[in-house]
Amino acid sequence: MKYIALLRGINIGRSKRIKMAYLVKAFESLGFKNVKTYVQSGNVIFEHESNDTSKIAESIERKISQTFSFSVNAVIRTKDELEDIVKGNPFIKESDIELDKLHVTFLSDTPDSKAALDLDIVKAENEKFEINGREVYLYCPNGYARTKLKNDMFEKKLNVVATTRNWKTTNKLLELSS
């Protein structure tokens, strides 16, 4: 089965640096096949026979901790799930949407429905977000760097791990996994 690992927070700033060639070797040492990375921010496509994404994520997190001496969270999606995520973006068909302002926040688990419904979030007037299962679709017309709709906020409010990718990267990961 094809998987996409979305690693939270590597190669951002000066900490948690991993060269992609070393990351590929770490994944291959776990028995993953056809491992490839996309850009330097922790996007890894691979194949594995297991269907247990929790165990896959745990093994990746453990391996990175042992190999690189820091911890990261890994959010895993299958190729089919990523395809559904891309098809399911509620903002994509709106006429006033700029595609380069779209993002997807990938959550480690489906948030508690009450927590998701009771979100008290301060956002800019023109920003939009929608939670759909384990994803949060974001529209940040002022740029992701300026929004309050960040990973930390969703993690705190929904009690899950979150990592965000822009729309271009999300689509490229789907293309590379096909």
C-alpha cells in the first residue's frame, strides 16, 4: 500500500534538521519500499504492506528519535485518502478563491466532535476554515505566515497533532504517489 508521511516541524528554522538522503535511508531501514521525499519539509512517500497507520507512525517517530536525536510527529495518509482529501476541498470551486492561499492541516486523529463544533478561534475576517474528518481546509488570503489558524492552535483546541501543507504541495504529493 502507498503511504504519505507528513512529518511535523523538520527543517524549519535551525533545529530538527534532516538531509533528505538520510531520511530516505531511515525509512528504508524500517522496511519501507520505493521511498521518495518531496521538498525539504518532511514529506515522504513510501510503500509498505502494513495497514496499521498508527504503528507505521510510531515506528517512524521512534526511528527519527533514535537516528537524529530529536522527536517529531508523523501524520500518515494513504494515497487513496490523499486523493479524497484533494477532491473534498470545499473551497476549490469558489470563484473568489486564490489557489496559492489554500492549505490543508492534517490531523493525527479525528477530533472530538464537540471540541470541533465549539471551536473558539480568532481569525481574520476574510479567512475561512472547515474541519472535515482528520483534515482542516484553510483559506488564508493574507498568507499562512499571518494567520492565527496554525498547527499549535488546532493542536491545543482539538487535542491532536497537526501539520499543514500548502495546496500545491498537497497536490504534488498526490501526483508523486500515483
